[in-house]
Amino acid sequence: MGKLTKAAEMAAREEALKWFLKIIDAAGGAVVAHDGLGDATRAFSGDFEPTDTWNWAEQRGLTETGFDSLSETSSAKITPAGRAALEGGDL
């Protein structure tokens, strides 16, 4: 990844978060990703590691993450704040 300015990095993060929420929404409000993350999360992360986008969404309260140790899968579910952001609110 090339060096991004702080403003460009923040804009890129927000764009990745928007795509992440859109993917979850298209999946019915929740996604399950094997091996921690799946191909869908890789597709929109751009310059960032997919885990970064997954973590940013959770840290901002846009999603909540679950983990099933038996199947070793992670899941992300849109929170009410994430729903509001998806529908045009601030990230």
C-alpha cells in the first residue's frame, strides 16, 4: 500500500465501511465469514486488510461480531447505529 495522507486514509476507511455495511445488508443483515473473514470482505477492502475494516465497523458500533468456536466462524451483524449509517447517517 502506498502512503496515504491522513485525510485520504480516513476517506478510504469510510468508503470501505460503507461497502462492508452494504454487503451485510445484502446478506439479510448478518454475514458469516469462515476463517475469520471471507472473500466478500476481501473484495471491498482496497488498500486495507479485510480484518481492519471488520474491526473498524465493530469499534464504531456499526456492527457486532460473534464467534462460534465449534465451527471456527466469525459473524458480523448490523447494529441500529450501523442501520442508521447505511440509510444515510454519519459513519
